[in-house]
Amino acid sequence: MSKEIMYLRFLQIAVSLMTPILLFGIVQAAKGNIKLHKRINGGIVLVVMVAVIGLVVSSQMLGFDYSSISTDEAMINLGPAEMKTRLIIHRTFSNLLFITLLITTFSGAVKKYKLHKQMGKLTLFFWFGTLISALLFF
């Protein structure tokens, strides 16, 4: 198993485990338990930021080449035949997730709750797009 696949497996497991925790945090906000919502989702934001930094460091400083991964190494292996196309689709979701996550977090921190709720919905869409494409493609 390549070092790239090993890192991606780690991320797949981490995001899969964080998804129910993220949803639990959202439920807490709906119930009015804002303090717990902030703690849970703040922790998730920190984990995502560490993962993003890990991807940048692994590709730019450690020489990981995610485009060299063979589709044969994928867990479920559903999707386009070329890894390049899979990466474009996945990165579209994950890059937009990163942006919406930052806006959602910032809008919640500065108490812009209407924007926070709107961006939260977009963040969830891109979260699930990122998760599903990662599980199917890699």
C-alpha cells in the first residue's frame, strides 16, 4: 500500500467518524445547547484544519503524489476510470467545503446567526460530497 493511500485511509476513517459527531453538534444547536455545539463543531474545525495542513505538507514537502494512485487501490472503486478525474471531482467538493467551513465558523463566532445557518447548510452539502467522493473514489 502506497504512503498516499495510507494517508487517505486515515483521512477516510477520521472523516467517517467525525460525521456523526458533526451531526450531533448540529442537533445540540437545534436544541438550544449552543455551548456544546460550539465545543463539538469547534473541535471538528480544528481536526479539518490539521487534515488540510497535512495534505499540503504531504504533497508539497514530503512529495506525496495523489494523482499517481491507481484506481485499483480504491476501497469501493466506483467513479470515473481516470484518477485525475476523480481527484478533480473530489477536490471540487473539498475545496468548497474548506471555504464554507471557514465562513460558517467565522459567522458563528461573530454572532451572524442567519449567515451561519445558511452557510451551515452549504457546509453540510460539501461535507457529504467530500466524504462520499472520498469513500467511492479512493
